Amino acid sequence: MKKYTYPDKSQWPQLCKRPAFDPAELENKVASILKTVQVNGDQALLNYSREFDKVELDSLSISLTDKTFTIDSKLAEAIKVAKSNIEKFHGSQKEETRVIETMQGVACWRKSIAIQKVGLYIPGGSAPLFSTLLMLVIPAQIAGCNEIVVCTPADKSGGLNEVIGWTCKLLGIKKIFLTGGAQAIAAMTFGTASIPKVDKIFGPGNQYVTAAKQMAQKIGVAIDMPAGPSEVLIIADDSAYPAFVSADLLSQAEHGSDSQVVLVSDSEKLIAEVGIELQKQIEDLPRKEIAEQAVASSRSILLESLDVAVEFSNEYAPEHLIIATENVDAIAEKVTVAGSVFLGNWSCESAGDYASGTNHTLPTNGYAKNYSGVSVDSFVKKITFQKLTEEGIKNLGPHLEKMAEAEQLKGHKNAVSLRLEKLKPS
Amino acid sequence: MKKYTYPDKSQWPQLCKRPAFDPAELENKVASILKTVQVNGDQALLNYSREFDKVELDSLSISLTDKTFTIDSKLAEAIKVAKSNIEKFHGSQKEETRVIETMQGVACWRKSIAIQKVGLYIPGGSAPLFSTLLMLVIPAQIAGCNEIVVCTPADKSGGLNEVIGWTCKLLGIKKIFLTGGAQAIAAMTFGTASIPKVDKIFGPGNQYVTAAKQMAQKIGVAIDMPAGPSEVLIIADDSAYPAFVSADLLSQAEHGSDSQVVLVSDSEKLIAEVGIELQKQIEDLPRKEIAEQAVASSRSILLESLDVAVEFSNEYAPEHLIIATENVDAIAEKVTVAGSVFLGNWSCESAGDYASGTNHTLPTNGYAKNYSGVSVDSFVKKITFQKLTEEGIKNLGPHLEKMAEAEQLKGHKNAVSLRLEKLKPS
């Protein structure tokens, strides 16, 4: 880790920088994939599977209704616990409709209604991300989405990963589509004979997927949020366990060589001890090389106080923020920008990544400044309604006329005047 | 209006089409404006004011603290009523923090925290849109945004429109920036010596503004939603007043020649009567030519029943939906896609445009399928928090280990194992 000691505030913007990644660079390649899928549909997807994933698929979809999958019983139990916790937390996000009478006879309310068709992208790669499946399917189901389209690349044998299959069955998903990368995003954007067109696309992915989602957004499909490499910032003081802090940093570092891990502390001692622990723990990681690259380009920052540390964190805008300090609640109160926050020595990021109940699809790359993580909100539109009684339009109408007149919109005024006229005692 | 009688469902997608508008066509022009503002800052803005707005500005900002503005007292009262109603409705959207214990020792909650810096764009043009000022400033203030940057083009004399100035004072806005169009969006995206860089940009505008917002989004600034021409769809039956329906259609049509107005009914008689009323009412509109163009390209659609009418409306995804039928509540229950819905004969769109309390910044162009209108939600991030006790990690930890192992993320597992180890009785 690169060490910074009491950096001047003028240096902060530099310390908050993420590695440059411009999805626009991939735009030509990705645009060509989108176009090809739009024109050739399923055939294009089958070709890309052959070309990119080296598998020959008979069909792009697998019906799960008559299939069974077998997984380790302890893992099955863990996934069930995760499901239950995620359901509890996301279930609490449902919004009740409340009618507000803003003035006599003028009732306004809003109602959360599910986005009808959503597309969930579950990346393949080195390991099957069944946790992402839980994190996206559960809020979609709680929201009440009519159609939940799940795309994931086929495994090396052209089939579906066993744990993904088992988790789909547990969640009641009846069909899954075997396509990955930018072409999966294209399929859900335009629709193909096999894969339905959706209204909003969710899920993480590599730079191609990110670029494809960005382009899909320009075509009229909504997306969950912009993406970037995963990141954690830890605020720790002398009350923290260096071994825990190191392990938390490494759990982020192992994601990818471009993962961002940042340690901020008011204690030189803690920073030194974490440095030693890191070297020790990293040796045992199967993804050691990746973690080493991530750690090499990461930062530890010694600051004057924990207050300054939070201030720095708010400027950095971390996806994950772990606060391992004394008086953790008081520090947490000062957090204004972060994706998800983990408080105290026992709240490791892994808890939120898998099973505590919060969502793990979070804004990275500084987007915590202006985006929220995925929640039930992400799967609904909030439609406003209003109903004016005769009394309501009588009360409000004259004001509406005045305002419409001032904005020189006579038609807007007429719509009111005609109604007021009708209600005049004859 | 073009009449369609019992169109087959296969025709619906065609009837739901909006006029093609591709902001990408403007991309070169707008990209050049963005670049120029990024490089030359304030000077670029002053140059654009001279070039596009034909005004020579001394300063890009006006401090309002020592200024007074005078407006008609009835208008002042109307604006105050609107403010109060909008505050009441948006005030009800604030979300309370609720702590959910998903399992023993595992507490999760989420907290709405304001986006720190927001930029509000208020278009100039033929009339000052003080209503948009109300609709954007009030939710930003309720959310608690730290910095609210308001940009609007100078009037022809290089000053600030009196009603806009008065409304700003009423809202407690202390400073306003005199710049418009794509260059205003550029200024808030990059920041200039005078105008602060913001985290999220809100507000309507022409095609240049729309294209600029879309490009700003790629640079890291969030935006409220994609934009398009304004639109209304009215579902009416024989219980509706043809004069009201016509006036509501025209209040939308007068916005612009590209405004979309659609009438859907189960009554041939109503459609005919509305047609006659339209011709009569349009004559008196100062913006008659604009309205005529909009009406000429608009549609009336006779359908089998009101149920089919709602089904069509859900496919059309209107920004504004007026339901003027018997049993209006039963019909409203079936609405799954719309920006804002107006129920019954007395709820004209003008009410929501100005002063009933709901927001008038709504998804158009079919985006009601996957976006919500502006609300307090639009001005906050919802940050999740979690806190595990020793008991919590003991309960959850073994499941986390199992899941991390299955996703082949040893670092994630270690972060848990070290904690469980520490808690083992020695």
C-alpha cells in the first residue's frame, strides 16, 4: 500500500481518484455486438457463445421446472438463510400508499408499481455468482415484477452451473437464458426469438457489459447504475483488530487487480500493523496475484483525527465503508456519502456481500455521491395520482388560472376556467 | 386528430410510437459546447450568452439577498398556495429510518441522505417557468441538499425575470446563475469560476439541453431522467364532458408542435363531440398554430371497452394520464404505467402542472415504463448500514464462510473465519 501521512486537503482529489476507465473506448466493439444481436437475434447469440465462450449450445434457454440440482447441504442451508435475511430487509422497503389532502378537496398520493419486465445479468467467470442472483431476484419479486428474465453464460460444458440452477429453483425461477457479456445485454435490450425485451437491466459485469448497459440506456432501456471496479474504504483507529482490517481489505482486493482498497486512520501504529498482517494473510490466498496487484496500487492514509477521516471518506465516496473505531455510532452519523456501511469490529463486508440482508449491488467509482444501491425502489416506478372534488377545483382553480396566465399558457388556463364556469350557480 | 377505430392489437405498437428524436444527432454540436465550457469556463458562458441569447452580461450570477422583486398580488398568493401544497405532498415522501434485525445480532437499516450538490435548470424561452422552479427547489430543500445551484437564461435585457426572481426569494434561494442551454448543463457538469460543479442535474429543456444532460451522465454526473416532448393520454367515456376533454388535450398541445395528445374512448359519440369542441376552442389560443400542429399529428382511438383502453394506455406509457370515466377508481386500479394520473372530471392536468402538490417533472417518451417522476427520492441516496454483534457474527458467520467458499473467494471467507476464531472460548 502506498502510505500518505497527513496529506494536505489540496491533495485529496488526487487521493480520491479511481483508475481511468472509459467505456467509450470499447464502444465500437460493443456497438457492433449490439447491432449484430439486433439484426440476427438468437443466431448471433449462438455464434457469440461459440466464439467467446467456446461452447456449442443447442438452445439458449433452459427450462428449470423439470430439472433438479444437487448442492452441499450446508451450502443449501446458507443460501436459505441468506434468502430469508434479504427478504426481511428488502420486504421492509415496500412503500405504503398514503393519501395526502394538500388542501380541501385536493387528494394526492403515489403508488409504487413494479416495472413490468426486468432483465438480470449474472456474470459467469471464475465462479458462479449465485449471491448476485439472490440480490437481484429477491427485490424484483418483492416489487412484483411480471417478468424476470435471467441471463448468465453457459458453463464450459454448455450447461448451467449447479449452484446457480439450485438457487434459481429455490427462488422459483422457471427458465434461465444461457448467454453472457455484451450480447446478453443486447438480447434483453432488443429482444430475440428466445429472449424477451425488458424495461430495465440489472447486474454487474466486465467492461464490455458496462459499456453495453450504457449504450442500452441511450436506446430506452433503464439500467440499475453505472459500474466500475469494486472498492472498500476502512476507517479504523487503535481499537480495531489489525488482522480483521487486513482481512477486510484483502476480501476486496481479491475481486480484481483493479479493486480499490483504502485504509484511513488516525493511528500510525494501526497502519503499520495492518501492513504487516496484510503481507502475512496475502500468502494464503488462491487469488494472491490479483490481490497483490490491487494492494500495490492501494493507499493507506494517516489523518489528524477520525472526524477528518470521515470527511475524507465522504469525499472519496466509497462503495463499501467499514468503520472499526470506538464510538462507531457517532462516526456513522457523519457519513454522508457511501454505498453501504459496516459498523464495528464484527461487521465484515462479507456479511453484506452474502447474507446479512442488505443488497450488494452498490454504486462504485465515486457514484455513491449521486446513486443508491439496488433496493426494491430500483424495481418500481412511483406513480403519482390526484383527485380533485368540485370543492377542490373551486379552491385551487383560481390560483391555477393565475399561474397559467403568468406562464402565458392560455390552454392550461382554459382547462380550469371551463370547469369553474360549469360549477357556477346558474 | 387521426381517428382509429377498433385497431387490432398488432397495430398498437405503431399507435404508441413517438416522433423519432435522436439526441445523438446533436452530439457533435453539444460536445463542442461542453468542451469549450470545460476549457474556457466563465468566458465561454459569456460568449455563448452573446452568441445565442444576444445579451451582454456583466456577471454570470445575481445575488438575490439585497434585491426585491414585485409581482401581481394574486399571482403571489397563487405561488404561495402552490408552494404550500407541493411542500405538503413532497414532505410526506421523506423516509423514516427503520432498523430491521434480520437475525439475532444482525441489524440492518437504510438512511436517506441528501445528494450534496444539485443543479436545477430552469428554461427561459417564451415564458419564465417559475412553476419548474417550485417543482425542483422544494423537493431539494426537503431532501436537505447542501448546495442548490439554479441556472436560467438571462432575459432580453440581460437581467432576471421578475417572477422567477420573486419565486427564488420566496424559496430562500440566495443566488441565481444566468446561463442557459447546453452551456448551462456544461457549467454544472465541470464547474467554472462562477458556477459550482454539481453531483446531479435536474430540469427540462430543449433538444440541446437533453443531449447535454445525456453526455453529462457519461462523465459522472447523474440526471433526473431522459426527456422528450410532453404528452397526455385521456381515457374518457360518455360520462366525460367533451369541453373538458378538449381543453385538457389542448393544454398539452399548446406546449409544442411535437407534443403528444391521445384520446382513447369506448364511445364514438364522445370522440366526435371532442373533435367539434377542439375546433372551437383552438381558435382562441394565442399559441393556436403550435396547438394545431400538435393536434394534427395526434390520435383518437375508439376501443372495445374501458378495460381495453387502460390496457392500451399501459402500453403507451403516457407522461400524463387523465381518466374521465364512471367508476374512475376501478379504472385507476388497473393503471400500471404512467407518470402522473388525474382522476375524474375535476382533476385537470393544469392542477398537477402547477399547484395540487404532485411534481410536474415526469417521464415522457415512453420512459414511464421504467422511470418515476421527480420526488424527494430523486434528491437523496439511500445508504444501507449494518451492525453485527458478537452474537450476530456467530449466527451468520458459518453461512458466510460456506457461501464465500462456493464462490471461490477465500479472502471473503478469511474475514469471517478470523472473527469466529477470535470469539471461540479459549
